[in-house]
Amino acid sequence: MRTLPFGGSDRSEVQMTCEDYGMARLAAPDLGRVRTLIGFALALALPPLLEWGTFAAGGDFLAADVLLQVAGVVAVALVGGLWPALLGALWSSLILNYFSTEPFGSLEVADAENLLTLAIFVAVAVSVSLVVGLAARRSREAAIASADAATLGELARGVLAAEDTLQGFLHHVRTHFGMAGAALYVRDEGDGDARTNEPNRWKVLAVDGTSTATDGGDPPARGTTGDGDAAIRVPGGLKLVLYGRALTTREQRLLVAFGSQLSALRQRQQLLASAEENRRLAEGNVMRTAILRAVSHDLRTPLAGIKLAVTSLRQPGIDFPPEEEDELLGTIEASSDRLASLIDNLLDMSRLSGDAATAHLGPVHWPDVVGAALRGAPSENVRILLEPNAPPVQADFGMLERVIANIAENAQKHAGNTDIEVTSAVSGTVGGFPAGELRIRDHGRGVGADGMVRMFQPFQRLDDAGPSGVGLGLAVARGFTEVMGGELVAEPAPGGGLTMIIRLPLSTGVRL
């Protein structure tokens, strides 16, 4: 297995598992090299400065000098931690012995009481150094733990809310640790080791940052040499690899926690994908069942009419009067049109269910598309009242023509002998853009609130009014309208009947 290049040299990885996390020792973070160096500098400079200040102020009490030096040791401990504070305590004791205890100018101590005072000072200074250093370290640990908890909490929220992606997760991990790059690998099941029966190659699943892996590469193998990389194995045959520098023990433990979040994110995505696939399968089963029902009944009806008329016309020795022949030919034509409409609706619904419907948008004027949609339809009771000089809408001409034709056909079924009104207006918005509306109103019996919801579902027929059908006309109309970026809604008409409203954004003059 080859290793990934990073910066021109081979680098190793730090392998940790969830079991390693439970066995890892708690390593307290230091205060940083800069603060430690400043602490050592203060430990050397502050005691003589304090002693000089005491002489300059004219003080001659050993107790006051001792307390002042203890305060200096506390200050050193707060800045640099334990070891600078211990150095400051020893250095302060020597200065007190030399300058503040008899005989002055010597490290000898003539008075036993002064010797006891110096011993107590050293003990107190060392104790204070330990306590202050430990408190500072615990405070830093608490701040880091709080930051880590906040980071993991944000990751968990993203996983639960399904807001995060693998790419976003890698970016978050890389920026949190300040690494140059991050990569997520998955086992390539197509390439295995014959002796261990285990796949030995990895594929790149996602990459973030620079100087990282490329597609088809292998992550660093366990036990290879190098300084800059860290990696963890994630359940599900994944490996998370970071590039840029070695991680501290605390960061390695945190990386394991990130790996657990990654596993949860991966499982969430797999569950969502499985649920979506199950939903599609269920919809496909419904579609197939409905198509079989339509083929067994609705499509057979016009076919039977065509067959009967053709058989009658071809009977030998029978001459039909012209009016009867015209009637049979009319039956063939009407049944053929009906059959074509049913097949078109089935095909269109199949395209919509498979996300295969694509709209070619451009400016469309209502009069042009309404005239094309209603051409050949019964026009005795249709009143077209469109606004003159209305701005065009952004739509696919063929799709919009089909939408209007399906709605008009549905209105004809329920209008009876009453009028059907087609009007237009510039009103409302769609997706935040000004919209144009086309309203098609019938004066039939109307539809209840529950029916207004069900009428747009595939294979739904609210009653047996008019010619038989598979119940796809309004479902196809709404699907095409939404593909074009608009909306199709129904509302009860004043005085009875139903109004269907096609709402599409006004055109910008650009074809898409």
C-alpha cells in the first residue's frame, strides 16, 4: 500500500479507536511556550525588583518583605505556571536571606527566628505556587473542555437537523484543528487481499483543503513513519485523515469524538437515502398498480369503441347511410383522441414521478397559449376575457398549453351547460417575484375542502362526471406548473363552482 505525499515527504498517522479513547490518560494542556518563558523571566527579575523597592521605601521589617515576595511568587505562578513559580520561590528565598536577614550581605543566618521565617516562606511560596499553578491549569482545561463541548454540540445539532454534509463536516474538522487538509476514505470492496480476505485499498469519499489526497489514493498505512498526519477509523469502513501537523493527546481524543459524530452523520444520511428509496419504491408500486387498473379499464373503453366502429364499417355486404357512417367515424375519432389524451397523461405522470420533466423557459403571452390549448375544444360555453397588453410570463409554451388544456377539460366535465370563464391578471408573487395569473372558473357544483386536496393527487377521480379517465389531468397540470417555477391552486368560486389559478413569474425576457 502506498502512502500519500504531503509536502514532499512520507508522513505517518496516529491511529486511535474508540477503545483507545477509554484507555487514554488525561494529559493536562500547558500554558503555552510564550507564557512559560515570560514566567521564567518574571521569576528572575521580579524578586530583586521587589527587594530594591523595599529598600527604596525605607522598610526594615522582615515580615513585610516576606509578604511582598510571596505576592511576587503568586504573580509569577499566575503568568507562567508551576515551574517558573518554584524558581521564583527559591530565588526570592535567597534574596531575602542575603539582603534582609542578619548577617546582611551573606547567606548565613545568625538568628534561629529568621531561619524559621525563611523556611516558612519557602514552604508557603512553594504551596502557593502549586495551588495557583494547578488552578490556572484547571481553568484552562475547563475553558478548552467547554469549547470542545460547544463544538461537538454544534456538530450533533447539525447531524440531528440533517443540515451538515460530509464536505461541510470535513471543512469544520479541518478548520477546528487548524490543519492544511482533511480527507475521508472508504474501503474499496472491489480490491481485496486473498490471504486475509480483506479489502486493502481505499477510495477518497470527500476532500477538503489543500495538499491532501486525490481520488483513488490510499491513506497512510498503520505504523508508517512521519510527523504531520493523524487518522482515525470510523465504523462503516471509513477512515478520517488530517494533514498538516501532529495532534496533542487532547486533540486526538477530540478527533475520536469527531469520528463518532461522523459515524452518526453517515448513518443519518444512509437512513435518509433508504427512506427516500423506500418512498420511491412505494410510489412506483402505486403508479404500476394504477397503470394496470387504467390499462384494464380506462384504456380499454376507447379501444372497444374504436374496435366496434371499425368492425361495423368493415362488415361485407352492408352499406351504411351517410349519417350513420359519419357517426361511426366520429366515434373512432373521439375514441382515438380520448385514448391519446389518456396515454399522454400516463407518460407525463411517469416523467414527473421520475424527475425527468425539464422546462425550457421563455416569455409566453396568455392569449397565444390559451388559443393553442383550447383549439378543437367545445367553445359554445367558453368565455375568454384576457387583459390586453398584459406582460408575458416565464414558462415553457408546450407545458403551459398542456396545463391549460387539462384544466379546461376538467372544467368542461363539471360545468354542465354553464359558462366557463378564462381571465388573466398581474397579481401576487411566486418565489419572491411578481407573477401573472390565469383563472379558469366553472359554474358547476364545486368541490369541498377535502376534495380540493385530493383532486391534485394522481389517479383520483372525485365522481364519475363526464367521460371516464385515469384521474391524472390535474396532477399532471400541477406537476408541470411547479416544474416551470409556478403554482396551481384551487379555490371555491362565489356563487358556486370552482376557480383554478395558474400563477407564474413574469418574464424577464431571458430564455432558459
